[in-house]
Amino acid sequence: MHIPDGYLGPQTYGAAYVVMVPIWTWASRRVSRTLRLRQVPVLAMGAAFSFLVMMFNVPIPGGTTGHAVGAVLVAILLGPWAAVLAVSLVLLVQALLFGDGGITSYAANCLNMAVIMPFVGWWAFRLVGSGAVRGSRRRWLAAAAGGYVGLNAAALSASLMFGLQPLLAHDAAGRPLYAPFGLAIAVPIMMAEHLLLFGVVEAVVTGMALAFLDRTEPLLTTAPAGESAPGPRGRRRLWIGLGVMIVLTPLGLLLPWITGAGSAWGEWGGEELRAMLGHVPEGLARLSGLWRAPVPDYAPSGAGGSSMSVHLAWYLLSALAGSALVVGAVFAARRWLAAMGEAG
């Protein structure tokens, strides 16, 4: 669901920035007013969880891959506005450092995964789980429903962005300049993948994570969203849990390799597009080289011919470095917001 550079034309990615700038501004003000100092580590852990869970690619054998996002879990614990900032920071690190998602399409990716997904999922959670007590099965099912609905809402938005491109921009011969597949292809394919598989993965991850936290960290999950925080022992356990996730992230590279799954739908490189279409759309080719990430696809340039063991090692190092950067970005953002609040 990470839209790369070149798949969206200026009409779309420009409009996404126009929409996202006031959302980022309002989210920053809202979080600076409501997020307490003791909750900053929780927000940092939530952002790291989102970054790491996106590295666990789930393959469709012989087909494509997808992943969970974790945005709804952050929204349930800290509120949807906190999720906006956390997932936006995750997507920024992914785009700048790893080339996972584009720079021009950054705001569009944030709109899908950092706004639509957490808000829709949070509303679904509140609707299904209204009145459910902590530790109840209905509360966990509500979290799973929120994850499922939220991810599919984000997938629908992304598929519409893809599918509209041939209508918005094409050359004199009628060939699309950016994403090459129209609504009749983009929407059914993306929604089938997410409704049948990836949404289920998101539901399982969200429901099981909340069930685990309900049982082990009551100080985190009993208070209303925006007021919860675990004690020191609970924070240590959560950091250890994230460390375990880091160690396991190479599975997200190994499983697609074993099953022969290709790139996620809509995230193909130029050579893959040339093989499918016989050409690379002109606008896509122009924008795709706009930013060269230092560690593209979670491995340095030139590592393409290396053995799988080398790729797995780089994937593990990328998980460690990326999660550390995300955590640092959250703490830096909180200090900046606090300084802005004092200056105001």
C-alpha cells in the first residue's frame, strides 16, 4: 500500500499535500495539549511497532505481498490524532531512508495509512466494542474489527488513487502517464487482496495485541485513550517485545522468497513495469528517480546480487536502525511540540 514516486500525478499528490498539511498541524496541536510526558514512550513504542509490523510481508504464493500497519492499535491506545503523528513519522523514515513509499506520494500514503485507517478503525472499534469491559472477548473482537475495517478503508482509498490516474493524465496516444491501471482493475484487485487476506492479518494482529496488553499491561489499557501509560516494569516488557519483533523481522523477507511472491501490487519497479506493459509510463519514469534512498528496499545499493543470507542480515539491521530512528523522531517531535507550546 506504499505508493511509490511516479504512480500519482501532480493533481493527486499535490491535492494530498493540501489536505494533509492542516491535518498534521491540527494533530500536532491536539497531541501537544493532550499527550502527557509519561505517555511519550508509549507513542514511541507504538510507532516502532507500526514500523516493524510493516516489515512482516505476507505472501500470496506466486503472486504479491502485503502487510499489517498497526495504526488502529495506536489509535485505540492513545487516540487517532496520536496515531496520525506516529504513523506519519514511520512513513517518513520509510520513504527517506528505505525508499518504501515515495516523496511526492508521501502525503497520499499518510492520508491512507495515517488518517483514514486509524480514524475509520477507531470508530469501528468504538461501535463494536461499546460498553465492553477490559479483557472481554467482545473488546478483542472489536479491536480485530477495527483493524480489518481500517485497513480496507485505506486500501480502497489507495486503489481509487491508482485507478484515477489514467483518467487524469495520459499522452497523445492515450497511454497513462503515471499508474497504468484504471479503476476497473485497480479497485477489484486491491480490495480482493485486502478483504480476503491482508485485512484478516491486520485483524488478527490488532485483536491479539490488544488481548495481550489487556492481560499484561492493565495500566496501559484501562484508562481512556490519551491518558493510559504502563508502569516502569510494563515499559521494560514492551521494549523487550519490540526487540523480539526486530529479531523476527527477517521472516518478512524470507517467506516471500520461499513462496516466490513478487512485489506488492502497485509497487513495481521500472523493469517489472516494462515486462508487464512493454514500456514504462513517461511521467512515472520521470518522477521515480526523484529521490534515491540510501538503503533502498532495506539493503544498500549493489546488494542485489548478494546471497539471501546477506539480504536477511541487512533486513535485520534495517529493522534495528529504522525502529531506533522512529523512536528518536517521536521523542524529538514531542520536545519540539512542547517548545512550540511554551513559545505560544
